[in-house]
Amino acid sequence: MQLNVDPDQVKGFLDPLEGERLYDLAQSAAQFGPCLEIGSYCGKSTLYIGAGVKASGGVLFALDHHRGSEEHQMGELYHDPELYDDTLGKMDSLPAFRRTLANAELEGHVIALITTSVLAGRYWQTPLSMVFIDGGHSMAAALNDYRIWSRHIKPGGYLAIHDIFPDPKDGGQAPYSIYQLAQASGQFETLPSTQTLGVLRRL
């Protein structure tokens, strides 16, 4: 695995072992079609997935409105003042994300979609070889991401979901809930997880 940027220098919440797993999944999947991530933030996951698709000559669609999830807003637990635009009065992770892509030399393999998951999904028709869900962690946001995007995964393609916490004491339950929905759907095979990264394969 070759990364042109130290992941520790990129803001985000992805464990290195989870990043390495995403790289491997993306490198494999990108041979058969484009990949998509939901929730790019400053580009930590994009760094791994983008490097994986680059190694296979593929492409990654990186979907994020860059205004932050609920937990990133002012006064919330994961608010980062360095990502707050005082002029607009809004959170903005897009400049940091673009710097990550440029420094990692991934601009030729990552297509940024600066919009909401719902709006992009309304018009999406391209089959995907991999979908990584790490967007908003409210139940409504997680359900939208799963219901909109899982149906676009090609047979044999991967669905990866971040922040899977079976025990509520360890973290929020929305990602785990959609992981369980995927398992119960009969459309996916459950693969081994890595840390809090759940992985399934479309049948």
C-alpha cells in the first residue's frame, strides 16, 4: 500500500487498520467498476480508498456536502473550530478535503460530489463495485444512505459501513442498525469485520 500523505496528518476518525482494509477492498473492487464513499470529511478515508482505486486504475466518487454531520456543528462533541467558516457561519471541510487530494496526488482518480446523499441519489444510475457508508450518524441519515445506495452495488461488490458498535455503551446505533438491515435483507454475505468497519458482499 502506497500513500503519499501520512494519514495521521489528516483530520478524521478512521483507525489505520480500517483504512488498510478499505484500501484492499477498493483495490479489488475498482477493477470491476467505480467505488463510492459517503462522508469524506477532510479526506482520511478518501486517502485510503483513493489510493486503492488508483492502484487498479479505477475511480472513486467522494460524496459529502462538507457542512458537517450533526456531531460536527458548533457546540457539539466533535465540532472543530478550525473547520468553521466565520463569514458564512457554517462548518466547511471542503478546503481541507481538497488539500488532502492534492497532496496525495489523487485528483485524477477521485471525483468529488459536493451535495447531499439524498439529492445525488435521486439521479444516480451508475452501478457501483463498492459503497462505503460513513455519513451522518442519525438514524434518518444512516437509513437514507443505506436505502439509496445499497441498491446500486453490483453482484460481488462490497458494502462497507463504519462505526459498527453492537454494544450501545460503545457508540451510536444507527450504523449498526443499517448493518443489521443489510444482513437480514438476504442480498448480502457478511464478511469479517475490521475494528468498527463492517463489510458485506452483494450476492
